[in-house]
Amino acid sequence: MIKKYLILFFVLLLSQLKAHANFNYDANCIAAYNAILSLKINEAKALIQKEKQQNPQNGITVLLENYIDYFGLLASENKDDYERLKDNKSTRISALEDNDKNSPYYLFSQAEVYLQWGMLKGKFGDFFASGLDIKKAGNLLKENAQKYPDFILNQKSLALVNVIFGSIPASLKSVTFILGMSGNVPAGIKRLEDLRIELQKSKYSFYDDEVVFFLCNIDIDFLQNRNNYVKLESYISGMDNNSLLKVYLQGYVAAKTAHNDEAIQFFEGGPKSNQYIDLPAIDYYLGSAKLNRMDADATVSLSRYVREYKGNNYVKDTYLKLGYFYLLQNDLNKYEYYLKLVRTKGNAFNEKDQQALREANDSRPDTDLLRSRFYYDGGYYDKALNELKNKDVNSFKLFRDKIEFFYRLGRIYESTDKLNEAMVNYQKTITFGKSTKYYFAANAAVRMGKFFEEKKDFNKAAYYYNAALDMKDHEYKKSIDNEATQGLKRINK
């Protein structure tokens, strides 16, 4: 009899727990979400724990814990942490599936977990698994949109899926074909930009920082746009002033759009408190920006990056930058020392590290071309041109340097709106370099394709985009081919 009552008691208890399952973005959860987006992870964990004590059935805490894994792995880029944490996905999906099925957060929260892990898997090279997770996220979001068409947060993630599927590089097209994935980058970006305005007028306004984060990364990483600095910085300016993510985005956008002085100012002015998660990328981009400006202390941040960073990206590239710093100081012993580290340290998973390894195994660069390259990357176009003004193609002994000479002039002239001169030098780059392993000719062809696309001469634009795709076995092939493919998609519409 007692056993019977005990069973009844536990059944009633479980039903009560089930009945109180909910999704509630209350004050604790909003504060925790804001702390995560500011990269104050310990503060976020404390707020989540507080909410679990006060409302143990709130499914939002499960979603927030996934955000912590997501931003933590984006910051650290640590493969071991990724392997240790990736099984959290299935545990969290199970927990969310047991929550309130009548809430718009029910399918949305599951989709967010799939989407975040899909992006992380792509970052760590698990491309097929990444595609599966993002496709699952997209299906859940579409189902949720049918059930709750006015649930605005759904649109954020649907737009992001659209961008991701629309920007998958040509090298991974087999994955997209097998999974039946397709997307539209311009439509996804337009929806995110519109959503920023809509969110500010809604109860979900606290999601604005996340939308800005994705817009900045899409514009810089996917579109490789150097012309939207003012617009993107205006978006970022509305973020919390105590956010380390804000500082990172300000500096990153400035660095990638040739606003080098501003990048250094943003990075150096960021918060130094230990309440924030470690973000080694700041050291990498700060050191790179200082090298572009030829600052004497450029090695400080670059050395700290390779000393403290536990991930796989940009280690070879950073050692190469340190080597080039000393080459420009005419310290050949330290230059050779760092070239050995390029060859022996880090991995060659991404294109920048692959390129660093190639350069370390190639002939020593011409120092005038090298200074011009760094000045150009920093947006110091007059200084970049000044390094080359007394040169002609016969000033260089190596065939590689002759090609790069025309290429550097093309980039400088394009960035200073001397477009005719730019096109002349790009055409020379293509003529000299189209059969070489160097990226100069292929990228010059993409630049010419964009030039004619803007002039609405789509036949010539297609000619140059296809010319870029036809060049084989050159440096940065994946990213250059992706740019050319995206260009062809635009003009074919």
C-alpha cells in the first residue's frame, strides 16, 4: 500500500514539474544574456545559477548556457575545448524538448542550439556535421515561423541561415548538394538590417547587439567589404560601453577597413579587468595594426598572442609578421629565427597560415614591396605609394616581385580612386602572373570583375570573374574562388 502511494506521489510530482516547465526571458535571463554579449562569462554564469534556483524549469537557462559555450569557443578557438564541449548539444536539445511545447521559444531555442553548434563545427573543420546542424536549425525555424509568424526572434536566425547557405564556398558545394541547401546572402543581410530597427521598438531590443555582431562579421568576413566602416561603426556605437565584444568589433571593423589608427585606439582603450573572458584575437589584430603603422612596439602584442593563445589559427601568420618586423629592421638573425618558427609551430588549417608557410619557404621579400604592403593594409596609401614611386618593373630581379609590383600599384590606385591606373596595373598583373602559384593575378581578376560589375558591364565582369576561377593552384584559392563565384551569382540575377 505504501509503495502504491509512493508511486502515485512521484507521478504527481513529475506532472507538477512538467506543468511548470516554461520559457521566461525574465530579468535574470536578460541580464545573463547581456553579460554573455559583453563577454563577462563568470557574471553570466552566476545569473544563470540564480535563475535556476528561483525558476528551475525555465528553459531559457539551457539556451543561455549554450551561448556561453558558443562565445567561449569563438574567443578561445581551442580545439580541445571544442571536443570536450560539443556533446553538450544533444544534452541541451533533450532538455529543451522536455519543455513547454506551446511556447514560441520551444522550437526556436532548439534551432539556436543547432545553429550555434553548426557554426562552431564549421569553424573547427567538421563541415558535413556543420551542414546537418544548420539545415536542422533552418527546418525548425521554418516550422516555428508558421506557428508563430509574429515571433520576431525567429527572423534573426532565419536570416542568418540564409546568409550561411548562400555564402558556402565553391570548394564545399558537394556538401550543399548532398544536403539540399541553398541561400541568398543579400536577402539575409537585408533582413538582419531591417530587423535591427524592428528590434529596437520591441520587447526583444536586448538582442540588438547580437544582430550587430553578425552583421559586422558577414560584411567583413563573407563580403570582404572595405567600404562600410562608417555604417558598421554606427551600428556598434549603440552597444554597451562596458562590453569587450564592442571593443573587439570596433577594432576589428576598423582594422579590416583600413582605418588603422582607429583600430589601435579602440584596442588599446578596451577594458583590462579580469571579469572579462580572454580574447587573444585582440593581441593579434593590435599587433598587426601596429606593424602596418611601423610602430616600434608591434612585437609586444604579437609575441603575447603566440605565447598565450591556445587555438590553431594565425600562429604561423603571427610568427611571419614577427619575422617581417625584424627584416624591416635589418635584423636578419631574428628574421631567420622567426621563419624557423613559422615552419615548425602552429598549423596550416586556414589560408592565412598556409600563406605564411609558403612565404617562409619562398625567397626573401623585397623590403620596399613589403613596406608598401603593410602601409596599404593600414590605409596609409600615400606612404604605400611612396615606397614604389622610384621603382619600375625592371627594378626587381625576381619574377614574383615584378608581378607583385604591378599588383601593389593596382591596389593603391584603386583605393585612391585612380581607377584607370588601377585597371592598367591589374591587367599587367594578370598577364604576367596568371600561370603562377601566386595569388596576385587571380585577385586582380576579381578586382577587375567588381570594377566592371559596378559599371554594369556584366559581360566584362563575367569574363574576369571566370578568368579568376580558371586560374589553378594559386594561393588563397578558396577565398578568391568564393569571391568570383559570388560575383557571378550577382550579375546572373
